[in-house]
Amino acid sequence: MNDKRPVRIILKEQAKAEFEKLNKIVGKQQTKGITNSEEMKLLKAIKQKSDLIKQNPLYGNNIPKKQIPKTLTTSNLFRVELTGYWRMLYSLEGNQIEIIAFVLYLVDHPAYDKLFGYKRK
């Protein structure tokens, strides 16, 4: 993408709460001397993928409009796979000055399936 506008990442309600919860867990683990946990790997993956989105806002897999859950009031949705079968869902908005990536959800696989109405076989 040759767009020179800066990209800003904003965590929305669910994503912000999940990120803060994850940060607290990792902080407690670090005070106990834990250096490598699933939560630490997930937090690192979120930060890495956010950096990739800043470099290229179209980095994630584009979810077709007809598959976007009706509960989400957005016209575009992208999915990024994280460690441990977690997913980060984000939407893009832009103007002449900047592009904003709104991270809507940070969810594990069962929550992702539920959000999209996928049934287990």
C-alpha cells in the first residue's frame, strides 16, 4: 500500500478490556519471575500484529461483507490470526489526514466461532 497517511490503532470496548486484562496477568507473572507464558506470547503477538497493521492497514484477511455479523455496525472487517488460536478483528476508517484501525475484538477461537455463528460439528 503506497498510502502515506499515518495509521493509528484504537482499541474499542471488548478489545480494550481484554488487552488490559492480559496486561495485568502478564504483569503479575513477571513479578513472579515467569518469563514465557501463553499470555505473554499472546500479548507480544498483539503488539507485533498492531505494528504490521500500522505499516499496512490492509494486512489482515478481509472478511466479506455478507459474513460480517449483524451485531457489528461496520462496513469493513479484517481478521488477524494470533498465537493460541486467538483472533484480532479490526475495522478501518480514514480521512485525508490519517487512517484509523479500530480493533473491535480480541477473542479466542470458541468466542470467534460464536460471534460469527459457526457451529461445532
